[in-house]
Amino acid sequence: MTKGLAFQFHNGPIGFLDHLAKVIDDLDDTDIELLERICNWSWTNDCVIPAGELPMSPQEVALRLNKLEDLELIDLGVRVQV
């Protein structure tokens, strides 16, 4: 069973915060809500996005996560197995 998808902040937490200010205008409300959850999961879930925890279709999840990765805010890793 897949626990979730590992991530890290691009260039670490400080790099993430510095870069966020540069790309904030490219994000919509859903992106920002997703980033808020990702920041929370960095503390509570060991930098793993839990499987099934996002209230959107798998296609939209993939689109949003790819967008955040393309904007160099996060780096996605491998699926974490339980």
C-alpha cells in the first residue's frame, strides 16, 4: 500500500520561502491552499503527501503538484510504501 508521495522544498525551506515571493502571482487560491497543506505535512507527516488526502481528482493533483515543481517550490520524490 502506498502511504503517500515524498517531497522536499526546492533549495530547502529558506530557498522555498525566498522563491515563493517571486512566483506568488503565478499561484491561484487552490495552489496556495495546497502549499499550506504541504507545509503542514512537512511537520506532521515527515514530508510525505498522504495518499488520498487531497479533495481533488488524481489528474488535478498531478497538475497542481507538477505546477509547484515547475515553479521550483517543491521537489517530488518516490512513493512511500507502508
